[in-house]
Amino acid sequence: MATSSKPMEPLSFYDILMRPPVASTCCSPNPWKARFALNFKNMDYTTTWVALPDVAKVRSSLGVDACRKFADGEDFYTLPVLIDSNTGAKVGDSFDIAVYLQSQYPTAGSGHLFPPQTLDFVYQLETPLLVPLSTEREGKYEEYARFNTNVDAAFTAHVSICAFKLPFDPATEEASKAQFVQRASAYGLTSFDQFEVKGEAREKVKESLRLMLGDLGKLYLRDPSGPFLLGQQASYADLIVGGWLRMMKVTLPENEWEEVSSWHGGLFGRLYDGLEKFMEVK
Ligand SMILES: N[C@@H](CCC(=O)N[C@@H](CS)C(=O)NCC(=O)O)C(=O)O
């Protein structure tokens, strides 16, 4: 805990800028997990919005090492980053941010982010991801860390139906799209239009998403009082899933989001609605 008599400085949170107004368009899943955690803990913080092509430059200038690598081993600079000037902490990974908030501000806001629970959701990737996920950390809250890795893999495997409708900021839209195309060039992509997944191919991804959500949903059926895994008590595990649901809500056509949120008895729609109390964009 910050124990000095000095008033607490607001924390600085860095997220990726999308098309204004950002409050309704920001949709990067990992920054969302961190925002959810900040709001859960009722922290005072400000957001710095970083243009997508500037993420590497900004993260480096903050002195925060990359926590992801491209398939060729090159550093992949990402957000979120959280800086806490009250303690001097600089944290550059959404999971680490939640762990930091829990250890530094244990009693703040809605309580413990990591209450003990079994999170045995396993997702087996059929093909390697375009950009590998961060390496799973060992140490505190391993059950949650494993869940985070599996949920990230499960949603990333279906993110192809989201990419085309990402609400890029117009000022850097062309540069952002060029960056995406360049990353996917190993798969033969040469233009952003090729990111659009249509027709039968889209239906196939949606069906696979429905099945994956059915598996994940089994964990939610253990406490049917819902909408969270532990019934009325939200935990960081719900916030992890919520980060990805938020991306889908923003990037899927409205009728498809309606479908996703109604699958499996409306489980994920209820979860999303339940998380709205932690969705304030500051
Ligand atoms: N393990 C990291 C992953 C962060 C990450 O992949 N962030 C994405 C947004 S969700 C990013 O910054 N992408 C930048 C880009 O695509 O250039 C975390 O949880 O913070």
C-alpha cells in the first residue's frame, strides 16, 4: 500500500487509440482486461491514447521491455502499460497489471481480483497463431495465468472475423492497415481487403467459435446464479473473458454480436451486461 501522507497520484494507463469517440470504439482485449481491473479496484487513473503505429516508440520511451515476440523472434511492442508514480512501478502486461493492483491495493474497490477457484478450461490450437502469445508466467495465481493463456488462444483463433471491422483512428488508418498486412504477408496477404472473412468461411469460424464458447461456458454453469464464474462475485477470470467479448461487441456486425451473446442460453450476453459496471472509459 502507498502509506505516505502525500495524496495519491492518479495512475497512468496506456491504451490503443481507435476512432473517436474512443469510449465506444476502444476494443483491444488486453488493454480492456487492464481497464476492467483498474475499474474493479476503483483506482484513480488517466488514460493516454496511443496511435497504433506509435505503440513501439511509446512503450520503448517509457522504458518498458516488450513482453511478446513475433514468430521470427523479433520484439513485439504492445499495450497496455500501467505506470504508478506513487510507487515507481511500470508494468507492461495485462496479467501483471492485475497482479500488481491486487498486491499494491489489496482492499481497494470490489475486493480480491483472484479469489481461489478452479479454472480448468483448456484450448488446443489447431494451427500456430500469426503472432505467438506472451509466454505464460509462473508464480502467483497460476490457475488464473493458465486460464488467461487458454482464453487468449481460444479467442485469438477466431479473431479473423473481427479484424476487418476494427475501428481504426482515421489519422493512422492507412499505416495501421499496412502494418497488419505486413505481419500477415507470410500467409500470402497483400492487401487489407483480404482480411475480410465472408460467406461459408465466415460461417465455419462462427461455428467453431460457438463450440469453443460452449466449452468455456461449462465453467459458468457450475454456479448458475451467474452472471460471473463465482455467481454474483466477479473475478479477474471474468474480466479476461470480458476483454475479448468487448472486442467482439465492437467489431462484429450487430446481428452477429446478437447471435454470440444469445448462444448457450445467453450466458455470454449476461456476462457482458454484468461487466458493464466496470466498463467506464476514462
Ligand atoms: N501479454 C500482453 C499482450 C498485449 C497485446 O498483445 N496487446 C495488443 C493489443 S490487445 C497490442 O498492443 N497490439 C499492438 C499491435 O498490434 O501493434 C498483455 O496481456 O498485455
